[in-house]
Amino acid sequence: MPDLHKDESIWPIAFRLASEEKQIGRWSTLSWSIEDVCLYEQDKKNEVAQSDGGYILPLELYRDERTEYRFNLSSQDPHLFIVCEEENEQLSPLLVTAAQSVAGSYMDGDYQVLHIQIPLQVQAWMEAFIGRHGELIEFRRKRCKDKSKDKKGRSSGN
């Protein structure tokens, strides 16, 4: 596998998953959080690395998600989303993303999505990525539901 290192579209992020047992009514459940976030710049293996109870996953930026990154960075509280798979009351991280819709697509099923504030260095790196590749303007064409009728627009004067 190729080495994973920080470049213009990949930044390895190290973190630990921590659980705390919480009582909800008469039921107890585990509440998960992310701790000890560290931004790696040196070479690491391109896989989920686990050491000392921690993980290293790549935050990878994609050109077709630039609109989502802009939306996230423009929000009052920008977040990174960590998608985790739950098995036997343990979480295993699968993915780090800055795109809310990508994280949202994992919300069903046996996945848990945790989030952290985007560190300022990563925000600047994301801004540079968007600046290098330009803003992505989504173009959606309006669709007529009934094409058999002759409909005229407002500016047609009728």
C-alpha cells in the first residue's frame, strides 16, 4: 500500500475514541466521543492504523464535494465527521469527511457519526484546496412535470 502523507488533498488525522456509560431512564448506554485529535504530516500507512487505543484515518478532499466544503466552512461551527461502525458495543472508525451529506448517508443502519470542530489549520488547508480548484457551482435544470401543455414563462407577457 502507498504511504499516506499530507498533500493538497489528503491529511491524516489521528484520534482516540472514548466511551462513557450513561443512564437514560432505567437503561444504560455508551456515549462515544473523540479525544486527542492530532494532525499528522509525516508518512503513515494508507489504512486504519490503531496504536495505543487510537486511530489514524485520512481526511481526503474531492473536487466534486467543494460546494459541501464551502457550506461547512461557512457555517458558524464547521465540523469534521467521523463515520464509525458499531459491533459488539465497540466502535470502529471507517471514514473522516468534511461533507455533511456523505456523513448523513451513513446515518441509517449500524453506523454512528461522531463530529469534532475542524481545527483551524485544516480549515485553512480546505480553503486552499477550494482556491486551487475553484468554487463548484451546482447547476440544476428546472424540469416541467407536464410537457404536453404549452406553458409560458413570466417574461413572455402573457
